[in-house]
Amino acid sequence: QENLRCYLFDHEMQQEALVLRRFIETSVDAIQKSYPHISYRIEIPQRTKLQTNPKAFGRIIDNLLSNASKYNKPNGKVWLHVTKEKIIIKDSGIGIKNIKKVFERFYKESDRGLGLGLNIVKKLCDKLGYKIDIQSKLNLGTTIEVTLR
């Protein structure tokens, strides 16, 4: 529902300084409750801050973590690594068949979801001035890099 609301109504792009570790750990804690069989590893320097829109940024992180969890293998892993310029989310999941289509509205590779999540992520990244790159190998996993600057 939150994805659909985000798709239908633009976020105001007011920005504030976020402490990334605290912000992202909150997202991971929420996702982990739905996917207790997945292990999460977070590497974020303690005092890393980002000037951004918290709602839009939160939607990006939540969608990417949700996908990394939802399309993972049993007892899979999700790694999240933050540098000054990038957020990297890597999973041990099933991979993506057609990377060129994942940002298209309503594109999905399974019966799950609406096919809006990555379309919304891409639109929000564009609006915030971020670049998103996806690399994936079937049955090995997916790596998503969001370049923040």
C-alpha cells in the first residue's frame, strides 16, 4: 500500500540530515521480523550522515531490503554496506532474469507483488539525484548500488 501511495502521490522533497546507521538499522529490524530465516549483515560507519528526504530515502531502502529478502533463498543472506558515496545491498537470492526491464512499471518476474516497487525506487532515486545500478546472476543473487553523489 505504501508503494502505491508513493506512486500516486509525489513526496515533498524537503531534506534533512539523517544518521544512516540508526535509520537503516530501523528498516532492517522491521524487515527482519517478516523474514526471520534470512541473516542480515550491516556495515555502516557510525557517524555517517546523509542530507536527503527521509520519506523518499526510507521508501528506497525499504523496497530494496524487502526485495532482497523476499526473493532470497531459504536461510539466505543480505549484506548492506555504506560508504560516503554508495549504499550497496547484496543478496544470496534467486537473481533477476531480465535486468533491463526491472524499472518498468508493472514488470514482475513472479506472481508476487504489483511490479511497482523498483519503478518507484528508480523514480525516487532520479528525483533525489541518485544513480542506481543492478547486477544479478540467476540462482546466485543480486547486487544493487545506489550512488548518492
